[in-house]
Amino acid sequence: MSAPTPPPTAAHPPGDRLIGGPGGPRTQPRKAALAAFLGSMLEYYDFFSYGSAAALVFPTLFFSSGDPAVGTVSALATFGVGYAARPIGGVILGHFGDKVGRKKVMVFTLLMMGISSLAVGVLPTYEQVGIVAPILLVLARLGQGISAGGEAAGASTLTLEHSPEGRRGFFTSFAMSGTMAGILLANLVFIPVAALPEDQLMSWGWRVPFWLGIVMIVLAYLVRRRLDETPVFTAEADRETLPPLPLAHLFRTQWADVLKVLFASLFAVFQTVFMVFGLAYATSDAVGLDRSTMLWVSVAANAVAVVGVPAAAALSDRVGRRPVWITAALSCAVLVCGYFWAVSTGSVPLIVLVAVLLNGVAYSGMNGLWPAYFSELFAARVRYSGFAVGSQFGFLLAGFAPAIGFAIMGDGVTGWIPVAVFAAVCGVVSSAAVLTARETHRVPLAELGKPLPRR
């Protein structure tokens, strides 16, 4: 007969679960979900503030080319640099996340993102210091990318290991709800900034979003410091079963799962093509839509996604990760074509409708699942590394997708077709990768990542 669960106390509030009886480690699902939400929101507020600035002001401020198209491609390529740095962050921070703990690395990623974002906000422009300006911009973006490379894996792994059985998808999805809230917040801040007179926007206005992010990073840091390390990691550390080199152990035991996560991660192309390429394309001379209008389109889509992400995750707790993911990926492959067609017509109501369906509804079917699903594919001792390395190498293509989009875009009213086809193919590849992966939504936490029994 098991020992009765002790009543809630100030030290163990409602929702916490003690592991191993009184005095043992405890799960904190609500606090973990809150910490993941706030941290992800504030990290990705900074990360995607950069994306808006890269689409709207960086081509003029940091690149000297007289050709606006060349300046735009160059600025969008620096957005991609952040994604190029994410695998580096995934490898380094994944190692320490599996060696010293999830919580410590999550606190570090917040501080690193805050410092990097402040650096962007105080940089001199090309007109002031010449070629040094884009070099410094790239260095700051590298810092953002390294931080983001460890953030998603840390927030997702920590929340998963604090979550109750049968609801791992729902609780872990708050990391991505935070991401969508951060993108939403970045757009809301940039709307009044983009509406400033041109001289004020280019002189000081674009810096304000990066300055504001520092205050919010401090708040998230305070929340994360109060969170306990996960019982799963604590148990592995107490048993002294942590591998000396988690990455080597990962590729020795679960290399196939790393590849599946890598190809499944191509779904992220939909987001960067929608958020960054779509903004630059819609406000270009080819279409000529207003900057503030397109930022409001993004606000509407991401507001729906804040709700759509946990809803899709909760559905996957009931019916499984794979059917929800595959349906969402194939839906996005169709809707991305509809979105760019809508943009090419210039009809704002039509653009808003398709944007909400694409980014708010269909994309949420993957964005709400990957924090739990990618974590569930790996054993506890390599979970942080497996998640971080597989996903961040997969996201690499997403980072450069906006620049690729401008490079392959055709002429005339149908010039968007190659870009939409490129994104749609990535969605099909993502769904195929998930089709080959195992279903995990009903596998007990202790059994995750173990080899499937032979039949």
C-alpha cells in the first residue's frame, strides 16, 4: 500500500507532486509552465524584434548598397545568421543542460539574450562607422542565436519533466505559447515605431523595442530562479548515470531520432517565410502594402496562435502526436500558397483570413507539439542534447528561408509561387519525418527514449 500524499503546504503548493515521498524531489507543473511561457515570450520578443527590424529598417541603416533589393537580402541574411548560430548553442548548451541541469542553463540563456539584444539597440549605423556596423550587428545576432539554440530545448525539457502523465503535451506547449506571445508583443511594439516619421524611425525609433526587452528579461529571470530542478534530472545525477559526453552517447544510442527531429524541424520554414519574408514582400514595391497594416496582420495571426498552440497540444494528448502533426503540416503546405496569393491581390481582409488560418490554426498543430514530441523521443540522460541538436540543425534552413525567398522569387504578380512551393516542400518533408517516428503520447516518462521491443 502506497503512502498517502501529504497535504499542500507553503513549500509544496497545490499542483506540486512529491516524488519518492516527503522530502523527495517534486514536480512543479504549473510553475514550470509559467517559467517556460515567460522566458520563451521574452526571449522570442527579442529574437523576432530583430526580424521586424531586418525587414523594415536594417537594409537602409546597416548596408551601403544603392540597390534596395541587395540591402534587403543582406539584412535578411543577418536574420539567418541567428539561426546559423542556433546549432552551436544547441550543442554547447545541450551538453551543459544534460550535465549540470536544465534550470541553470535556462537562466543563462535569458541573460545572454538580454545582453545581445541590448547590444543591437545601441549599435552605431553604417553611416556612422562604416563596415564595422554590419560586423557588430552580426556578432550581436550570433549571441541571440546561441541563446535561442538552448532556450527552446531547455524550456521544453524542463516543463516536460515536471508535467503530469497524460498532459505532457498541454503543459509543455506553454513554451511555444510564450514564443507566439513574444512574437505578438514584438509586433505590437513595432506598430507605433513603424508609424513614426521616417527620420525619427531611422534615428532612434527602431532602437526602442530592443531597449524595452531588457526590463522583461529581468522579470523572467526572477521567475526562473525560483523553479526547482526536475526530479528526472536529479534522479539521474544522484545515481551517477549521467554520461561524461552526452553528445557522444546521444549519437551512439539515438542517432536515428536526431535525424527524424532534424527533418521534422523543417516545419519552422512556414513561420519565417510568413513572418519575415512575407512582411518584406508585402511592403516592397511589387505589392506596396503599408508596414503597419502587415504588422497588424501578424498580430491577428499570432493572437489566435497563443490559444491555438495549447489547444493543439491538448488534442495530441488524446489522439496522439503524429496524426495532429501530419494534418497540420499538409494543411500549411496548401495554405502558404493561399497566403501569398492573398498578399499579391492586396486585399487586406483576405490576407488576414488566410494568415489566421495558416499561422494561427494550422501552424499551431506543429508549433504546439514539438516541445513535447521532440523531448519525448529521447532518454532523460541525453534529452536536452537530442532535442537541441536535432531541432536547431533543422531550424537552420528556416533562418535563411526569408533570404532564399527573395533570391528565388519570380517577377510579376505570380512571383511568389517559387517561394510558396519551397515552403510547401518543407512541410511535406516534415510530415514524412514524423510518419517514420514513434508515437509517444502514452509512453510513461521513465520509458521515453528506450528501444522499442522486438516483435
